[in-house]
Amino acid sequence: MTEQQTQAVEPGPETTPAGGLATAEAPVPPAPEQAPAPEPAAPAKDRRVLRAVLRWTAAVVVFAAVGAGTAYGIAGMERTDVPGLATESDGRWDYPTLTRPPLPSGSPRPFAEENAAEAHYADLRALLLPAPAGATDDRGLRGEDGWLPTKEFLKEFADDDERADLRQMLKDDGLRHIAARGWTTEDGTSTRIYLLRFDTSVIVDDLAARMAPFGAPGYQLRGTETSVADEGFANLPWPGDFPRWAYTESKPYGAEQVRQAYLGAGDILAVIVQSRKGTAASVPFHQTVTLQGQLLG
């Protein structure tokens, strides 16, 4: 997923063990009426070795170019980027190519060794995953100047008592901002992403432990009955340097199925929700969570 070339050797003079050019006696010139004898062809084994060297050289050049190209940008998840999501008809969405937002001068990346608080210094709103091609924007999640009120985030949760508990917990933990984005794709899948920023990663770790415990989410989302750990997501490679938890609503569910994920990314807790009438497909959910994780890493 963050973050030497061998050159082909042209056939040439033999070398001695000391590295100098080997010498040979001068050849006897052919008789005038006799054409020079053709040079013997290289043994088949030598030709195979040479071809193998050339193939490996080409491969090394390709890998070196790919590595250099991903130093500052994040690719938009090509078909073969994630194992298990490599077919043309897997239902993956067409996201734009992603690039991490710039940092203020002198600011470290969130998981750099010198950043003990694992703080994100980029604009929180710029860290939100953009919508895929063809999706309809959810204007209700834009908020004022891109900041969503806490009460709007709490509408994701079903139980009044749990909402009150979460409201107090967020206040006690010193919630600074919530940035959110949502959209609906042509197949009717609704996606909502919330980024909650706090002062330190210690606060986020504690909050995530309460909201996303092992096996099932700590708080019930609206429209759900029973949600369990998403085992398919747990088996995917993860590009981030931080933990994540994902759940899916198990059968029998109501008119729609809901999937949810929580990312404890330093000083940011990301909450990602996807729902769809009938069944919410796993591939776009896993893709969305992975890409959002890349932006936060």
C-alpha cells in the first residue's frame, strides 16, 4: 500500500579474475581465396541468461517508476490495487485521483516520528474523501463553512439515551470540529462520512474503544437491528498506520442494509456509514473506507 536498477550487460571481452582484459594470440589470417569463417553462435544457455537479465531489468525499471510516482499522490484505486477487488465487474466506484492536502510550512505528517500527538495539521475539510463519478451530493451534510453541528452527526444514532450519552461524551472529550460529506450513487447507495477532530490521539483511542468495541458497534445506528464485525473487511490489506473497525448489518434486516466503519486516525475519529435498500454491496464500502484511510494516513 506509504511509503537499484540492474542494467543489462552487453556481451564483451572476457575478463580475468583481476578484472583486466584477457589477451589472446593474434589469429592466423585466412587464405585469400577462402572467406572468413563465421563466428560461432552464442550457446543457447548464454542466450537464455541474457534474455532473463533483460526481463528482470525491465521489471525493476517499472517498479522503480511506480514507487517514485506514489511519493506525494494517492492513486484513485486502480482495479488491481487491493487484493480481492481486481475484476472489471466487481462494482467498484469511479473515484477521482486523490492527493493529500498541503501541510502548513514546517508541520510534520500525522504519523511522523516527531509528531507525538499524531495531529493532523491539514485542513480537516480537505481530508474528506470526494464523491465518486455520477453521485449526487448530500447538501445537508455541508454545514456552515464546512463545519457540521454535533446534533446533525448524532442523528445517525437510533436511541435517544445513546444520543444523549454520546453528546456528553463528545463534549467531555473536547470535540473541536466535525467535517462531513455525503452522496448517493445511481444504484441508490447512500454514503455519509464524518471526521471528528480532538486534541490528541489518546482521546480518540478511548472514544473509539467505546464506539467500536470488538464484535459489534457500541451504539446503534438508525435503521439497524443487529450489526456484527465485517470479517471480509478485516482480511483486506490496510494502508494506514492506525486501527480501523467495520461492521455490517446481519440478516434479517429491514428495508435497507447498513454498513459502518470507524477509523482511529491520530487526533481524528472517522465514522463512515453506507446504506442501501435491499443489500449494501461490500466492494464499494471497502473501497470507500480504504481510500478515506489513505487520505488520513
